[in-house]
Amino acid sequence: MRQDHTIHQQIPRRSFFQQVSTGIQGAALTWLLQQDLYANSKSPAHQATPTFGPHHTARAKSVIHLFMNGGPSQMDLFDPKPLLDKFHGKQHFDQIAGEVEFPEQAGALMRSPFKFARHGESGMWLSDAMPHLATQVDEITLIRSMYTTNLTHEPALYKIQSGSEFTGHPALGAWASYGLGSENKNLPAYVVLDDPLGLPVNGIENWQSGFLPAQHQGTRFRATGSPVLNLKPGYEQPAAVSQLERDLITRLDQIHQRKHAHYHQLEARLSTYALAARMQIAASDALDLSQETAETQKMYGIDQPVTESYGRRCLIALRLVERGVRFVQLFINGQIWDTHSAIATNLKTACQRTDQPVAALLKDLKQRGLLDETLVMWGGEMGRLPIAQLAADKDERKSGRDHNKNALCTWMAGGGVKKGLTWGETDELGFAAVENRISVPDWHTTMLHLLGLNHEELFIPRNGLNERLTGVGNNPRVVEEILA
């Protein structure tokens, strides 16, 4: 009797899924869900899964990076310069002409429209543009002597985010994920909270994995609505059926992966799908701010239209590190700190959107006992010039400041850094860092050190080189002087 050859014909994997129950495709790789239901579980499933380190005892378990796209003005926020008041209106372009991106718009020296005062027991200088941060200065290390290597936004952004001025390199959070893994297997090691109003300059490249395995790229969480799109199945079925599907899919994927062991992107994709399944409960719980008191939400400014979005994301960032997420980044739409014009109003607007939520984050981390183990970093990709930038009509009332790569201010708090410290100095006009200068690779090296990672030992072989966040041949150093 002739056998029906179709019975023994091998069915392609894709065709198999198309012919089986419609429920299978939506439940991809959720077989581990039953092991890891709650983010605060103390079971082995929730222990760290390091991929490279740590290399030494860490001072910080996690990082919250508050990235201020555009380049906040150091001499209008953190670095008062009395000589700008004295020489306001004096021509200075000839001395810095090669460092001006828009020379046709260059004006004279310009004093700050903001008033400075000392705050806290540390007596740290801060302008009146940041009244809320002024209440938290004794928790931070203010760095006034950092500098970068490019005065154009796109390469400067790549530099601060990845250590290179060129695209295609892994972001800070990707390196942290690659080096340490996650403390919570139900949540990504690296989470991005971008602005609902739009992406920052360079878009999603700010949190790319580059040449690291794809599972280390930043996972975007939405601050409202479903945390991650297409995460939950669009149907319901009995738990037993779902479990059978999960087991079957897992076995099929394991078989498929063994046949394509050389295809590393497949491994990354399967790992991502498995994580997505485990995130179904954990992510929703972390982003559920109804669990927070009305008083806490008000502290972050969630009750006010101007601060609602950034305040919500700051509070979510806290809840994520509370649950073991390794690296959380917050971005602003576009580059609101890029104050080429009307700096008196535009810089104040940027501060109004972020100042109260940032101060609340520091206060809340401290009162929950998390600040000492969480490294908070604030800053942008560059600074601004001490001279005015004028519009075509030369109206001084519309003055702003052009880009400056020679000096920028940033600060760190918690996670092993000193409290109430001001480190480094710029020249008398705020143009360039001159004392205790800190390069971008130095800053990266210090961040990794606080996470327990040695920048030289955190690498991936590529094209005959051991690629690092800090590059090859830069010889950066840990800024020991700012460490607690």
C-alpha cells in the first residue's frame, strides 16, 4: 500500500505556527512566566545574572541617568562668573573665533540673566533658575570642569552616550547591562523613559546596543498606558492550554537555535521574547503609580501640567531601580536645553519642566534608603559660550548662547560619590575647564567603577581589538577625588 508522502513531509517551522492554534503566536516564549510572577520575589529566579563582572566591590547597584539634551548653560546654572557682569558688552569673539559654531551670530560677552546664591551647608553656588535643586545640593557632587571633543550636537551626543563621536557604538546602559546583567529577570537591565512629546536628537541611537548582543539595547517604557506595546496577548484562554503552548514553543525554539548556533541575533531575539513574557506582570506593576500616595505624586509635580510628564518618569525610574533594573535613562523631547536664543525664558522653561521632579527624586531615593546604592547622574552633551548669540535683527533681548565643547557642568549623587562637593573650575569667563579637568572617558570610567566594573576589563573582541566604552588608547582615570 502506497504511503501518503505528505504525512512524512517536513513542515517548515513558520508554516507549523500558521497551522496550529491561533493562540500560539501571541504567547511566544512565556514558559518562564510561572517562575517569576512578582518583581520583589526573593527566589533564585530573581537573582542577578552577571555577564561579565563585577570586577570589584560596587558602590552603586544601579544608575538613573537624567540626560538633558541640548547642552545646559554652565554660567547660567552652576558656575557664576562675576567678570561676565563686569565686562558685559565687551567684544571677545576674536579670542575664541575657532570655537564658535555660528560665527555670523556671535555677539559680545553676556552676563547671566539669573541670580546666584550659595545653598545648603556646603554653600554650593546655584542660580535661581533651579530653586528645587537648591534644597538638595548637600546630596550632590557638582562637577564644573568637564569637557568634550565636538561642538556639534550629533557627534557630541554619540560621545557622551557611547564614548565615540560616531554611530554604531553601544550606549552607557548597554555596557552596564553587558557587564552586570539584571538583578531582576522579569525586567530589562536597561530601561529608557523617553518623552511622549518626541524623541531626542539622534533618536533611538541614544540607547542602541551597537556591536554588543542585541538584548543589551535599551527597552523603551511608556509612562502612561501599556508600558510596552504588543506585550500582552489580545485574547484569553485556559492557563493549562497556555502552558502547553509555552512548553511546545520553547522546545521548538531550542531545536531551531541548535540548528543555527552561529546566528547570535537569533539567541538575542529569543532571549528578548522570553523577557517580554516575564515582563507582563512586572512592568505593569512597576509603572502603576496609583500605588504611590497623593503626597508623593505631588512632590514630583505630577499634579501640575508643566512637571507632570517628567515627574511621572522620575517616579517610575525610582520604582524601576527599586525592583532591580540596572540602568534607567530619562530623555527630553528634541533638545530643550539648546538655548541659542531668548535664554532668559527658554532656559527657565527647561528648568521649570525638570527641576522639581529631579529634586523630588533625590529626596525620595534618600527617604526610601535607596540613594546610597543608586547613582544619579545629571547633565548634557556640551556647555555654552560666555558670549551672546544674536538673531538677525541683533536684538539683545533675544540673546542666547552658542555651543561650547571646552566646558560643561554635570553632577552626580548617591551611589558612592561625595555629598555637597564642588569639583573643578573653569576660567574667569566660564569658557574652558582649567582646574581638575574631567574628560568624557574619565566620567565613563568613574561611572563604571562605581558599578563595580573596571573599564579595561569590560570589553568585547571586534575586528582584532578589544572594544571598550572608554575606547582604545584614551588612558582615562577614575576620578577618585569625588568618591565618598
